[in-house]
Amino acid sequence: MERSLVELESIIRDTICKVCTDRTVDGQFGLEEPSHCALFRLFPQVAQAIQSVKSDDIQQYLDAIRRNVCAVCADQASDQSCETRLQVQCALDAYLLLVVDAIEEATGKTFDLQGIGAAGASSGAIPGVPGGSAVQIRS
């Protein structure tokens, strides 16, 4: 199923923004500068990177994000480290599983969330997803 970038961004906003920890109590965007959200600042690259992967292995999605999105993000240092990512302040990194699942579902693919442990990532809770896991790959 083909979706426009505008449609995909709307789907992601509906999915991610309502569970994002950067929201205020009344549901408003909580970052001082909305443009600091890498997920939406670089959304065309995010969507392209996710759609370029044909796998149920989250590591392949993570590799595509690091190669095609993080590599052009102003927050990533020349040694590929990212203080924003390390401090769990990057919405793209923090909600990667939800973003991948929402884009793949919107374009007709079902992402197998059960295979996440096989990717070798450490896990933690994803806000708003009972039993969900967050990917925290430190590079």
C-alpha cells in the first residue's frame, strides 16, 4: 500500500506524540524548540530508511536509521556518538519500534515484534505499550 510522506507523518504523530514523554500534562509539545525533535525534523529520511528494509529483524531497521538518518543529524558527533541518544532524549531512538511498526503497518507490512530479542538489543519499557520493549543501542 502506497502512502504519501504527509500521510505517514500524520500516522506517526497520532501514534508517537500521544505517548511521548516530551509532552506536557495538557498534551502540548514539551520541547523548547519543536524543531529539536529528530523524528520529525528528519522525517523524510526516517520514512525512506524504514521503507528500505525488508526484514523482521529490528537491527536491520536500526542500521538503516543510523546510516541514513543519524549520519545527517546535527546531534550526532563525527565519531558517531550522540549525547541526545545516550540521554534518551531522541524521540526517533526512544520510539523506534513504534515508528517502524506504524510505518510498516500503514504501508501494508506487519512487523513481527516478537522477534525483537533476537536483534541483540538491550530492552526497557516503551511508554504506552504494555509489554513493549525499547531499543537502546549505544554506539
